[in-house]
Amino acid sequence: MEDQVTMYRVEVSGWDLNEQFFVERTALQWGDGDRRTVLVRQRVRQGSLVFVRLLEVPAPSRCFPVAYRARQVVERENGALYELTLSQVWPAADSESSGTTPLLDAARGRAVGLN
């Protein structure tokens, strides 16, 4: 069975290896099993946070950046590009809460019952 890959135009922002803030437009590859990768010109540390915002959406004012962790950073094109393998970062639960909320469930793609 062939892997399905979907491409999205995105804006990636974060802090590079020199702790300089960057913003650049690129493509997000979304593969089977929630595998997400982007190519960026700025080298980032493995484990650092980057923010990804979709560019081609019907209502741009409703498109917010989503936090991802750079799980793997691979140099490409002799250091001209860096491939980041991303995993989405979810908010930590409060010690007082049960660890889940309707909003968090919806963000994770779970069905949410509305009154």
C-alpha cells in the first residue's frame, strides 16, 4: 500500500540555532501516521519549539499557529536547508483538572458532545 502524503502551504516561525527569531514560508508534508515534515532555511535545535500556521484557509483570521517540537533535524542541500520532523505539542494538564477538556478533546480530533 502506498503512503499518502498531503502538502500544505504554511508559515513556520521559531528560534534558530543562534537564538534569532525567524519566520519563513514553506510546505508542510503530512504523511500517514501523523508524520509531519517541513524544509526550512534556518537551522533549529532538535527538541526546540516551532510554530506552524496554515496559509491557504477559507478564513485566514481564524487560522492560528500550532506549536510543534522538532523531533529530528536533518541537514539537506549541504546546509542550505534543514528538514524538521515535527510532533504536535499539547498543553499540560493542570494538577487540579482531570487532564482533559472539551476544547482539548476537540483539538485532538475526538468527538465532542454539545448541549
